[in-house]
Amino acid sequence: METLAETSLPAGLRRPEHPLLPTSPDGEQSPRNIIGTSPGGSSGAGHHLLEDHSQSSQDDSGSVVSPAADAEETIENIEKELSESCADTDSQSNPGPHQTRQDDPGADQPDTRSLAAKPELPPVANGAGTALPKAISGGKPIAMREFDRKMNKSRGRPKRKGMVAMYQSEISENKIGIKLCIKKASDATVQQPKKPSRKRARKPRSLNEDSSDETSPEKRNRRTEKPRKTNNNTEKRGAEEDFKPPEDQSVWANRLPEHVLHMIFKNIVQEEGSVPAMIRLSRVCSAWYKVAQSPSLWRTVDLGTWTKDRFKTEPKLKWLIENRLKHATEVGLGNWKITNVQCVLDKLVEFAPNLVGITLTGWKALTSDHLLFLVQHFKRLESIDLSSINAEVNANKTAVGQTSLCNAITEMGSRLTHLHLAHNRLSGIPQIVKGLSTHCPNLVLLDMSNVSTVAISHGILHIEQLQHGCQKLKVLRITNSHINLSMATLQEQMESPGFPALEELSVASLSDESRLFNDEFLQRILKTSTQLKLLDVRGCSRLTHDSLIRLPTWDLKHLFLSGCSLTRDTSSGLELIASKWAHSLIEFDLAWANATKPLDDALKALADKGSESPLNHLNLCGSSVSLEAVKEVLANCPHINSINLASCRGLPRGVKRLLQGAQEIAELRENLGVTLKRPPPRTTSPRDD
């Protein structure tokens, strides 16, 4: 057999020249270590191959093979393995269209005709006499294994595999073993169903909407059933659909003269105010809208109660002043968001100079200079509401300070009739009361409810001094205020004229202030108040029935006694109080009264008036009233329209709630088995006519 020349080997399999070839001491290569240097060295080559193969077989299998036995057969086996490895390398590196794969069963047999052309790697012996590229147990040399690893590397961009719209498993080859790969198909390869063509234009979809909704069959069906309305003019409607004949207005708009309609609106405004009456009437028709915009109808305008908070802005207020309030006399501007107060006041002076009353509740930016400007430029101003101006902090320049109030009271003088100072922190209450009694003889209303003082002690109210200077006072409110009456001698009390025109007194207090007001204070205030119509003494724990019975008023209409000590005293004269005003009481508050017998006797005293009783509202919430007393009231009081029986433990279930209206009262009578006792109707005769 001929030995393969070194030049026939590929470049990657050629023997290195410098480190692998041992040299002699003279620096020349040893001729016995070089294989295939001459064509006639075949016997030497075969001897070395046989020796190397026998050594590898002895190392791997552990058996000794004789070097002289079957030498040609061993060399043929090596050539066979070498050709198989080369064929495997060629098939992996340059696959042809007709080449058989390596794992094909028909590719196990090598092509014997190409063995002569295949390169061989003869073993190279080192200086110790061993082969340098030692063959592995499979017969493939180490250099060929490295060559196979280089040739098996993937080159260039890997080919994309076709993916389908589903989860699929693939078996992939690697050097470790078999790996199961689970991959998800890309959205780009999924074939989307074709969208139906739309003839109408539609609004663009938002970016955050899911694209899967576009292909939903439910939405497609919904579009086909109810098409959307478009904003463009691509679809033309018929002339019959566009044309609508004008509706004929009623005689109230066409035939009624404007001045007559104006008089009707004027009467409505006097009873209900301009707002919201004019707003509602202007929505009826164009004729009513024209009459409702007349500035003469916008006189009493409450823009604080009937205006939503988001519209309470400074530009809106300026527009209303210029276009609606030219003839206004009373304007309510409570809780408007005003920063430039002086600009708004200038607008009011220019367009509404005839103001008589103004409400500035909640104007935190109102200062003493603004208040003085207001009272100096509005010469007809009589009523001013300064509630909730400095409820938290009492600044020096605030409008409700001691100095600013005293200056405003002195400037207005006898013009001042209504003064509201509720929900404020006041200082110098004696000086304010002295200024009112000195300069304001026409004062009708003084509201000092929920007033706190800057000092720790209570504010002092000189009631006799106020009675001397303000004889026309009709409403006095000091509800839940940190105010106490001043000490007065017996002579001062006898000389005081009282409040003969007083109609409303409210001294209700919470638990902290309940012990301040007693029978003496009530008598000092109401000593001559014969016109009193409303008395609110809720929470006054030191009041007794004696002071109420001795009051000079006989036509009291509203009485509030809840929380008083007389409603919890079993020996109280609650029946005498009810008997005194049974003919005039419209509203009676006896909530949380736990004295059962006095409470039942008081209700029976109200029921004794029968059809003459004007009782309309009765509050028995949380009281210990009995069922028989409630039946007496329901049977004998025909005008009752509201009764509160919530939390009344002496009543059966189903009726312990607030009942309002004629229908609910009738149902209550039916549930309790009560028949309303009415006088028999009077029969008329021709003689009476």
C-alpha cells in the first residue's frame, strides 16, 4: 500500500513544523521520525501505523495485539475510519442536493472508490517514540475531531423557520443531548382575518384600545345592527327629514302683551326672588326669555345659594354685574371665589349703585378698607352680611375686627337695619354693642350665632344698653355663642324698656354653654316682648317651666324645648306650657323628653283644642311618649303634616320613623286604627245664601 504524501493533506491537517517535530542535538530533523519523506518508505510507514494502532488498542481495550499479525487488515480499518470521518466532514460542510444525510441508514457504507483521494493522517512519533496525535477509542484522531468541530459551526444568519399560529414543539440538536423547545408564533406571522370594508368615515381609534376588539364577531354584529352616527356630511338626508315645520306657540307667548307678562313675572319675583324663578321662566319659549332678561326683574338676586361652586368665578361675576344687576337692590354673593375684591366693588358701584342689602359670606380677602369703601359709596345700603370672614384667624386688617366694625357702624348710623356677624372670632364685643346702641336706632336684626372670642373668657353682652338704643329690634340670635350677659343691678333692670318688637329669640346652646343661660337671663331679655313668635331654648339645662309660663307673649308659634331640664323633670309644668300656647303653636319640639307622664299630659292638652289646633310639626324623636298620647294627637289635630317618632321605645315597630306629608300621616292613622275627628260639615240652605 502506498503511503499518503504530506502534501496531499488539507491545510488544517498538515503537521506543524516547529514544536511537534523533535530535533537531533545537531538541530536537524531525525529521518526516522518523519513519515512519507520518500516514495519508497511505505514499509516504514506501515510499520509505524501498525505499532501505533496496536498501542491504542492495548490502551483502550486492555488486550495486547501482536504487531506482525494481520497488519494489512489493521491498516485497512484505520483507512476505513479515516475515510468515514472525512466523508462525514464533507457532507456537513458542503451538502449537495443528492447527498445522503449522516443519520440515513444507507449512508453507513463508505464509498471505496474515493479512498485513494481522501487524506490520511499518519501518526507522528515524538522523541520518546510515542504517537503525538493519539487516536481516540472510536478511531478518529484528535486533529480530525477539532476539524469537525470547526466545520460544524453555523455560519451566516440562521434561516427563519416558518411558524404557525399555535404552540409547537421542536426537537433541536445540541452537544449535550436532546432538548424540547416550546416556542410561540410571532404576531406578524399570524394571518389576520380580512377587515370588512367600510364606506362611512369613523372616528380614529385610541392607541390604548386592544386590536383584538376589531376582529371580535360581537362588535361586527353590533355595527351591522346599529350603525354609528358620523360627524361628516357624506350622507345626505332627504329634504323631508331636514325640514321641520315650526311649532305654534300658545296664546301665552303670541297674544299676551309683554307688559302684562312683565307684571306677572314681577309678582313672582316679589314672592320667590329673581333666582331661580327667572332662570326657569326664560326656558319656556323665546318670548318668555325676552321678558325674563329685563333688568328691572332682577332686583332680589341670591347668587350664593343658587349658583354651583364651579361657576363662582370672578369673570362670571363681573359679567353678571354688567348685564343683570343694573336694577338690583339685594344681592347675595356668598362663597364666591374672589381674589381682587376692590375690582368687584368698583363694578358694583358703577353698575349697581342702588344696593340696599349685600351678602359677602365667606369672603376671606375682605379687609377693613374694603368694608369702609363699601359703606361710604353705597349710600342706600342698610343690610350687610359679614358671616364666616375670619372664622380661624383674627387679623388686624380683617373686616370684622373691632376697629373696622366700629367705623362701619358709625359711618352707616341710622341706615343700618340688619347686621350678620355669625361664625366669626370677635374681639371687643362690648364696644360693638355700645356702637350699635348709640348710632343704630333702626336696627332690626342682630345675628351673633356661633361667635367665639379671642380671649379665653366669654364676651360680655350689655343687654340693657342694647335695649335702650335699639327699640325696633325684632330678631336676636346668640345661638351657641361664647357670649354671656353682663351683670346688672335691680334698678337697671327695672328701668330697661326691653324689646317690645322682638319676634324671634334664639339662645340654644351645646353642653359647654348650657349652664350660662338661666331663668333670670330669659326674663331680662323678654320682659316686654309681647310679639314673640319663635323661642329656641334647646340645650339650656338651667331653665324651668316657671320662666316660660311667666313670659308676656300669648301667641307663640314655634317652641323648641329639646334638651331642656324641664323635659326630664317628672314634676315639671309641661302641661301648663302646652295649654298656654295650644291655640297658636304650629311647631312643637319635645325631642328626647324622658318624663312620660308630663309628656303625655302635654300632648293631650294640645289635642283638647280639636279642630282649632294649628299644630303642623311635632318632634317626639327619642322620647318616652306612649301610644295612647300619639293616637290622641292624630285623632284631634287635623292640620298635622309632620311627626317624628324615631327611636321612641314606647311605640310599636313600623312607626318609629319620620313621617311627612298627608299620605304618610293618613297611612299612620290607618295602621294605628285612628279615625280623625272632624266637625260635621255645615249644610247650607237657600236662606243662608
